[in-house]
Amino acid sequence: MKAKTILSTFRFWFTFLFKKLFTKKRFVYVALGDSTVEGVGASTPSKSFSFLVHTAIKQRNKHAKYYNFGKSGAKALDVLNLQVEKAIKLQPDLIVISMGFNDVVGKTKIADFKNNLSKVIKELSTKTHGLVVINTIPDISLARIPFYKKLYGKMMIKKFNQEIKYQVQNSKALLVDLHSHSLVLKGYKELVSDDGLHPSDLGHAIWGNTIISHIWNALFSVGKLSQAVQ
């Protein structure tokens, strides 16, 4: 009887210590969207805004995992059809989404964009436990494109951003109003990369910092990041 008790006690403490010492706290971060998410404009992938968010999270949880499904040229429909399911399979704790500009350029009907965006948010909100974060489309005042295209783009971005704000505010997702932040910085040409359209390293850094500042309190308030600290 004593031997069984000792063995049982040993097993209990062995299991307890094993979990404490070797079990890694889980935190999965997924980025979805277009070329900006993929990292176009940054000199290296590690300087893209989506990776910088990962870097900040890693400072709190060294075991955090990062997956980037962003694809150049992706529209909201592409995110819905080609990226959302991949994210759901990973059951992430954080999902950052940036999209919409390609829908503006590709002249997607706002009704179609609304429908696709709504489905993206619903799928991720109902089929994962993660915090869903979506940013508005940044201002394009600094983009080196023909004036008439810039004028059209600014007008349409305003309309698409109104839809993004409405959809996010009527869901459990978190909105990062990147457009408002970018308006303050429209005099700084160094924020745009050599291609004249995508953010530079500095642009990506500001973009990432803006998202981090918005999500940090949210992650702690729902206990996602604080419970994962090691």
C-alpha cells in the first residue's frame, strides 16, 4: 500500500514539474491580406509590419508562432476563399487582416466587398477563439501615381473604409484606423518605398507600431497574452 502511495505521489509531482518546466504556452498569430501583409516594400521580411507585430509578441512569449498568408494582389474575395480556412485550421489567438486596396484598384463593387468582408469576419469570429484585428486602408497621398488615379483612389478609399468601419464595429473584431493615422504623416515621403506605392521600412515600422499599440491592451484584457508569458 505504501509503495503504491509513493508511486502515485511520484507520478503526480513528476507530471506537475514536467508541465511547469517543459510545456510551452501556446500563442499563435496569423496575418491575412494583400501585398502589404506579405511584406512588399520592406527591405527584408523581418521589417514588414506583420513581422514586427510578431517581434513584439515574442518579447512577451518566446514560444509564439507566426504564420503569414498574405499575398500580393489579394482582394477580399481571395482572402475569404484562399486564406481564411488556413487560419481557422491553426486556431490562432490573434488574426491581423489588411485588405481592401486591391478591391479599390480592381473596382470591386462596394456591395461585393461588403459581403466578402462580412463573411471573412464571421468565419474567423465564429470558428476561432482569436482576436480579429482589421485596419482601414491607409491614405495614398504619398503614392507616386498619376493625379487622376490618386484622386479616384482617395475618393473610393473613403467609401471602402466606411464599410470596413461599419462591419468591424458591428462585430467582435477590433478596428485599427490606419487611415486617420496616415493622414497625419502624409508629408513624409520617406514612408513610401522605391516602388512609389508600398510602405518603406519606416512606413512598415509605423504601421506595425500603430497596430501593436491598439492590440496590446486588448490581448491582455482577454488574457490571451498575459497567460502565455514565460
